[in-house]
Amino acid sequence: MTRNRSNILYSTFIGLKVEIVNSSQHDLVGLKGKVTDETKNLLVIEKADGKEIKIPKVSSTFRFTLDDGSQIDILGMKITFRPEERPKKV
């Protein structure tokens, strides 16, 4: 299934490029990478240097690059569910 604006909240974020555009932890703003894992409260992002960093969802705003190349900003507090539970909750 291709992830686009209409179904992204019902999909997994794993494999998408992401940038943190806002965060209560100011040192995270501007961080870019690829989502390698997702839990209820965290996104695990692999940076360009290969290192993985765990980012709390609730305190950040994420800009995802979708499969069609478009971008969408999503507030982390709107996605603080387990990936498999998100379709029932959003």
C-alpha cells in the first residue's frame, strides 16, 4: 500500500524519511533520517551517519516524506499509539 496524505495516519511510519521540525528538546530540531522502528511513545530514527536515535513522539512535530515525494507535518501527540492500534484510535 502506498502511503499518502489520506492514509498516513493508518499506516506504519517505518521506512519513511523524517525531519523533526519542532520539539521541546531544541537540540532535536532539524534532525533528519529514516524511521527504522516505532513504538507507542517513540520513533527510532537512523541518521545519515548510521547511528540510531530514539525520539519521544509526544514532544515533537515530525515532517514525513511520503511515498509519492510529498511531505506532511504530524504532531507527535496525535500519533502516540502503537502502530497496530492507530487505525482504531485516529
